[in-house]
Amino acid sequence: MGVDHAVVVNDIAAVLLDLDDTLILEEAQARARLGEGAALIDGVDPEQWQELVVGCARTLWYASALYPVFKELGVASWEGLWATFEGSHPRLAGASAWVGHYRLETWRSALRAVGADPDLASSFSRRYIESQRSGHPLLPGAADLVRRVAAAVPAVVVTNGPPDIQRLKLDQTGLRDLFSAVVISGELGLGKPDPAVMWHALEQVDVPPERAVMVGDSWERDVMGALAAGVRAVWLSNGRVPAVQDPRVTVASDLSEVLPSLP
């Protein structure tokens, strides 16, 4: 296998990569697809409808007995609007049965709030699920980054979320076979920033923390999780300012800067 010397620097032996909003467009895509439902309701603005649905979802999400586990595993309320939780860790037992009710009640609440027929909830839910399952676009530079990293060292996806939708999103990128391992919080029963998530990922490729780097867009989950595990980090800032200056963290404005900035 050829070695890319732009990647293998400073004794890096593995690169861990977040999925959502690092390699693929996730939150903005989910919200935009929620907003599409406004076209089916007279006089409703897409952005207002999007916020309304998210608000209704969060109210039910936070009230759930499962919420403490959802929070720990980094599962978002809008993910629950289309995830089945198939293949989940026992800590998420009951999520598959609960989520159907949650989805319908979210859409019913939103429809009632704008004076629309709540019996349309099933139709709105089905449209959203079908839309989300159609795929999430790769962010610019993601495919090139993954290919170049994987040609040199093991590349590992480390992502929070329900296993069924995280695996679907990854499969739809066309990059799945380039990764040496995939670690998903909903399967593992632990979520970033717990350092045990990073250690588990590195065990899959037999690489010690000091020889790895984590690339991600979340300061709290990706950067802090990596540092707690003794792993260096590259933070995708997207124009944001880092919470603190730390010599173990390199800031990249977008994916095109990740390879040149690997510590």
C-alpha cells in the first residue's frame, strides 16, 4: 500500500473521524427537510415550521424516561424522528417501541399549533423519513480526505447517534469500505466525549492514543473527548473561535486544511 507522507507525520498511526457535520451535511439537512413540510400547509413559513417541529420534538424528547441515555449517547431529537434504533445497545432498550409514538405526537403537536389537521401526522412523518433516508451529501473535500488518510493509515469513524441511521448515512457516502472500523455510540452504549469511546476505537486498530488524531466539528464531543483520552485533535472551526487555546488542538477552517494541519 502506498504511503501518503502528507498524512504520516509526527508518528501518526491512525486518524479518527467524526461523521455528522464533519464528513456529511447533517443538522442543516435535517432542518431543511423538516421545513419542506410547510409547503403542504397554507400560510406557513418553512423556517417557522422547521423551528416549530423541532420545538415540539424537543418537548417530548426531554420528557422521555430515555432522555438521560439519549443525551449521554449524543442522540438528537430530530434523529428520533426517523431512526428505528435497530441494532442498538441494551441501554437503549425500549427506544424502538417508544419512537413510533414520539414521531406521531411530534407531528400532531406541530400541526395543531398551526391549526392544521393532526390526522395528517402519519403522512408528514412518512414524508420526512423517506426524505432523510434518501441520503446526506458529503461535505466538500470529504471523499478526498478519507481516501488519502485510508491510503496511509487506518481511518476510523467515531460517531454519536442511533446505529441504524448512522450506518445508513455512512453506507450512502460510498466510502464505507475505506474505514478500518466504525464506532457508533448507539451500538457501544457510550458516547463522545467519554474517553472510553476513543480508546475503544483505537483498540479496533491496535493504535495507542499518543499516535492518533481525532478530526471533528464539535469542540465538546470531538475535541474534549479526544483530549481526555490522550488523543490529539483537529477541530473543524467553520469560522468559529476555539473555546480555549490548547497546543494539542489544531484548528482547520474546513476539510481542505485537515491534512496540512495534522499535528
